[in-house]
Amino acid sequence: MQKQFIFFIILSVLVAIFAITNAEVMTVRLFFWTFELSGSLVILLSVLLGALLVILFGMVSWIKKKLLVKDLRRELDMAKKHVEQCTTEKEQLMVQVQDLKAEIKQMQLPKTPTIQESSQKHE
């Protein structure tokens, strides 16, 4: 940021020196009007107009970027919510899988005789 500021100061000083050294009166035509202005004033007005155009186009670009960032943040928030939803659903499905595994295991286990049943058979 400081480098840019220093660059603009130096550029401004150079433009001012150039404008002052070219101070003779000149005729300027703009559409239907004709003006007699000093060269330095024409140079300074031209530089000022150029700077305003750069600022204007820069603002348009800045606004577009801000809108894009806003859209991307909204999209990111939606993606985060979707991930949270999927994670919750996965956890619920994992619980169901564990329950089903336990249920299958109980169905497959052979019935082991209890101690009482074993003692009754031996008698």
C-alpha cells in the first residue's frame, strides 16, 4: 500500500512539472464548443478525468468481486449444512447397521443349553 502511495505521489509531481512547463494557451474543441485554456489546465483536467475513469472502472470490478464473494460464501454455507446433514444421516445409519448386526447375530447363535438343562439330561 505504501509503495502505491509513493508511486502516485511521484507520478503526481511529474504530471505537475509537465503541466507547469507547458503552460502556454491552447485552443480546445469539445463537441460544439471551443475554449481557450492554458496547457497546464488541459493536462491537469485530462489526468483528473483519467483518474476518475480508473476509479469508476475499479469500483465496478470491486463490486463484481464483492458480489462473487457473497455468492461463494452463501454456497459454502449451503455446502457446510449439507455436509452436517450427511454426517448426521451417516451416524443414524451406522446406529441402524449396528442394531441390525446385533439382531442377525442373535438369530444365528445356536441355543446353548443352560446349566439346569445339562444337569437334567445327565440324570
